[in-house]
Amino acid sequence: MTENRTVRPLIDGFGRTIRYLRVSVTDRCDLRCRYCMAEHMTFLPREKIATLEELAVITERFIARGVRKVRLSGGEPLVRRDVMMLAERIGRHVGTALDELTMTTNGTRLRQYAPELAAAGIRRLNVSLDTRDAERFRFVTRHGDVAQVLDGIAAAREAGLAVKINMVALKGINDDEIAAMLDWCVAEGHDLTLIETMPLGAIDEDRTDRFLPLTPVKEMLEGRFVLERDANGTGGPARYWRVNGSATRLGLISPLTANFCDGCNRVRLTTEGRLYTCLGHDDQRDLRQALRDGGVEALDAAIEDALLTKPRRHDFRIERDAAPAVARHMSVTGG
């Protein structure tokens, strides 16, 4: 780990302690989900991407300053060459300075990587899966094969990894499949988190056509399942309910209908080495450049400066023909 020294804890201007770092290791993905990306994306040129060593050094500095949970994300993190080197390095801190290392993935490469992820110290994965129907999956992702993802989930289970399914609720696409997805998760022993679509980056459709508020979805599910509120969170923005009679938890991430910002303990490091303190704002600090220019001392100063500008809340809203809340896509900042 980078040199440890006495420093102030990671507290923002509103008194929130930062314990959770999400690291986007790449903005690239092998799928093109309609609510996330345009069909023809322009990705960052390779010369702008931080090295895995730089991402490791910055991440380890956050760990030294009190971050207890790290999530690797993207884009699709497993498309980045040698990403396991980063996972293994950060995973060494699990059980001592770090409580948990996790990953969000689309599951397409889990058959190959699941054993290595488990060996690196990862015990839990979030897998993005909006539908188990093959035709719908191809439509949402533009070309994906759901059988490949389901096989990847099976491989994760075989490797001893717990799986949480992330399902973006999409009106007119998968709204009739949400209850069935929860049934399947209960049967398979997975948790399920439902997510409202977020206005991040320009896409080829109007998000209002697909926006599905989760309040009526929860009411629908309560007619099918006995849901008991579970106050134990995972450090993220979801509110949780236990599905009675099972080990499955249902999470709801509702950035538009139930703002989750008051208890925000998260910041995000992009594949360029830029720190965003809020998913819904453009303020950022170039930590890679600070590290290159002045080492750990300059890195600490840049982190502290960024935390002072962390906003109280995001400004997400869904309105027809409205511009996205921020121009960057979710794959840039990381999920």
C-alpha cells in the first residue's frame, strides 16, 4: 500500500464520511444496452486511460484513509486486459484494511473469470440482467446472448461467489417480468435489486418512454410476496426488503422517486483517474495528474479539495426531450 501517514478522515462538507470507492477500470463494454449507451459509442483513446498501477495506487490511498469497501466496475470491467492484476492487488487488503472488494459485471465473461475473482478475494458480485428472455435480451443489449450470461452466473455460483442481480426497470420492455425475476432469484438464492433508469449521457431514445417508477412496482410485488423491511444495507444507495421464507433480499434504487443522497458515503474514480464525488454532477478532480505531479502529498490534497465540493444531492429528473443530467455515460463514471 502507499505510504501511510496521519491524515484527516474522508469527510465531505456536509459531514458525511466516505467509506466506499467505486472504480471504473474501463469505459468499454461488450454490450450496448439501450438505456446506457448509444449504439455507436466513442470510447476514450487508450492514451487517456490511467494505468492499472495508477488506479491501484490511488485506490490504496483511499483505503489508507478509511475507505472500507471498493467496487470494480466499468463499462464491463472484465474486458480490460490484465484487470485481474488490479483485483488481486486490492484483494490483498480484504480482511485487514478493507471489509469488502466487489465487482459489477454484465456476466458475459464470468465463465472464464469467476474462479480467479474468488481467488482474488471477491466474495460477492453484482450481475446486470434486465431480462431472462433471449429475444428481449438481444433487443435491450442490441446483440447479447442471455444464455452466456446465465452460464456465467452459474459459474460464479460454482466458484462460491454470492450473486446479486441488478435489473433496470423498463416500461414496456421488462415490466411484466419483474415478479418472475424475483421468483427466479428466490429459487436460485440470489438477491435482486431493481433500478430506475438514470439520465446519464446521450442515448438513441427518449428515456421518458421507458422510465418506470419503482413505487408502483413495489406495490405490485407486495401483492405477490411478503416483504419485510431489512435495515442492513451494503453501503450502496439501495433500500432493502427481505422476501419472507427465503434468503433473498429485494433492493430498490430510486434516484428519481426516492432520493438516496442524504446518507451518501460514495465517490467514484474513473478509468482516466478522475474523481467524481457525485454521479449526477460534473465536478471532478484529476487524481492521476496530481499523483504524477506531486506524489501522495498532492494526491491527498486533491482528494480533500474534491470532498469539499461534493454536493448535497444530485439533480436527476426525467422530462421529455430534456438533456441528460450530465453528458458522460454511466460507463464512464462506473456503476
